[in-house]
Amino acid sequence: MRVSWITESSSSPAQVDYGLSPGSYGYTDSGTTSSYEYLTYESGAIHDVVIGPLKPNTIYYYRCGLASSPEFSFKTPPVQFPIKFVVAGDLGQTGWTDTTLQHIAKSNYDILLLPGDLSYADLNQPLWDNFGRLVEPLARQRPWMVTQGNHEVEKIPLLHSQAFTAYNARWRMPFEESGSDSNLYYSFDAAGGGVHVVMLGSYTDFGPDSSQYRWLEADLNKVDRSRTPWVVVIVHAPWYNSNSAHQGESESVDMKRAMERLLYGARVDVVFAGHVHAYERFTRVYNDKANKCGPVHITIGDGGNREGLASKFMDPKPEISIYREASFGHGQLEVVNGSHAQWTWHRNQDDEAIPSDSFWLTSLSSDPALRESDSQTPEIPASTGDERSRERKRRERENPGSSSWKSIYNTIAVIEIFGKSDLAWMQSKRSASSGLD
């Protein structure tokens, strides 16, 4: 398990004391301290400590840094079924965000998956600190596994050319453990290897010649479906979308064209995405058509962002779209065993006990007929001239001109920043020696 927190002073040690009883710490692990600069902003001291080995499905009590630091507690995930994931994308820092987090806190989940767009700092670095304080009550208790979205890019022409500076410094994921060369894409196992989760990067190179593509191909080839019945993929920009928002973007259309065949061939069970600020669930699909061997695609970019809901859907509704609604909320994926899982989507305005959308999912690996049928993956048609136009627009979004940057900066929400405080969050560490997969 990796524990990270931020302090105002770098003199605080990168040390975590932890144990099985309140106030009794029989174990101590040390780590590293780093920081980053962004224009005139200087971050606090970012401490990062890997602790363990840990017992599964167990509550630990811990403190970060100085002996005078407050005590927190966390629960390790189980190494067998059942296991519950919470999925929430495009969180931001609004009243709706707070409501979403309150609902999540009641769900008794094991691991949270966040498909990009975390703080909506959008260049204003103190908002990253504010976001840390906002999510700390939850993130210090359970593992949070995240990937990046467009709001994490934060490049400024001539002034700050490095993308993902704050994201990579603050939210370090276990990418090396999965053989990745980038914090922007990685994978990890949960439930003792029963669930393999792949976190992809929409805003880094994804073409067939890219490092991400080669890593994904190798990662999926390593999965033994007799041992790992479930494969889940997280991405920010959705590959299937019947909302009017974010249509035709390269990160969706061209990434799907490049990588969908890999996911289909690996019999991925479900793909979660964010970006579109609404909820939508598709049937099993491949190459724009219903396909019993394809993954279910779910857009869950409705965590509470400041840009509001994407309320306009295309009419008529495509046959492959099963349920869609523009409301803030979150989802829960409870994997019951190697063959069945239940997905529920919860709107913020509803009682948490009443899901607005729910269905049972059967793993593709549990049905030999589905696992082996269509062994020859259908070819996806070659790209058209529109691909070059989309790629150009994608590059423009990642490298905006000065006028575009000014427009983005002027729309930043102003949130009062209080004094810096210790922040703590955790991520699962993919390591056999830790007792967690």
C-alpha cells in the first residue's frame, strides 16, 4: 500500500507508523519527499511511503510524519471475492462533488476508481491543495486508483511546456509494478488476482507505434483468464457516446480505432469512461455494433464538476445505448464471484439505497462459448481523412495558443484557500509481498 501526504514544511519525515490497534504502532516504514514548481507556485513537501506487507481485509491505524500527527485508519481490500469498486469521474470541487462524496462514504467500498478529471485546478495550483483536503476524509481510508483527464494536462505555451506536472507529482500510481514506463497508464490486480484493472491514458500517445499501445498489448497478453476471470478498463474520453458533448474528438475516436481490437481480443468485460458529464450505459459492443464478446461501455463523468451537466443527448437513441441520463452521481461494481458482478448507478438526488440503473454482468471468461467464439477478431475499417483533422485538434488542445490559455485561465473558479494542512491518500500497490494484488 502506498500512502502519500503533503506538509508545508519539508522537515517533516517521510515516515508512516502503523499497526492493528489504535495508538499502537508496531511497524514503521520510510519513503521519499519531493516537490514541484509551476510558474510562481511552489508545492508543499510531497511525502510518499510504501508500507507492508499487510493483511488483507483488515483495518490498520496509522500516522504520517511526526509523532504529534493525527491518527487515521484504513481498510485493506480483500484478496478474494466479493469485492466492491466505486467508480466516479470528473469530480471537481462543487456542492455536487460534496454530495457525491457523501454518498460514496456510505457505500462500504473496497477500492475507488477515478477515470480522470480530478481537481479541475486548470493551472491554478492551490486548487490542487484544496482538492486534497476535500477528498482526504475518504482517500485516507480506502485505496484510490486514478487516471488522468484533459483537466490534468496543464500545459502553457512558452511558460510551462511539461504536461501533467501536478498530477504526476501528487498522484503517483504503481506504474512500474505493472511494467509501464509512465504514470499515465498502468494496471493492477484486485481480489487476489480475480480482477485485473487497466488504467489507460487518453491524453498521451496511443497509436500502434506508441509505448502505451505496446504496453497494453503486453499487459493483456499476460492475463491468465483461468486465474483472472474479470478484466476492467478505465479511460477518460469515452469510445462510445450518444451525448452531444465531446463528439468527434481524437482522444475518443482515434484511440478507439487504435486500441479497441486489443480489448476485444482480450475479452475485456467492461470499460468505464468519464469526460462527458452525464451517465450512459451501452450493451456489449465492438466496432459500433452490439457484440456478445465485446465489453460493456459505461460513461460515468457525472461526479460533480464545475462545468455542469451535459444534458443534450442525440435523438433517436442508438440501439446499443441501453440507459442514459444527465444527473450527478456515482457507480458501484460489486464483483460477487468469478462469473457474476452487479453494477448500480446512484443519482445524487436519490436515496443511496435506491439505484437508478442496475444490471447483472456475466464475465466473458466464465462462458466457454463466449470466450472462444469469434476467435478471429473482426477488422476495423481503415481510418479516413477525418482522423488527421481530429489529431490536429487534439494537439491544439494539448498545446493551446496564448489566447486559448487566457480564456481557460479566466474561467477558473475562485475558491478560498486556507492554510496548508497534512493530506493523506492511498493507492493499492501491486506486489505479492504486500499481501495485496
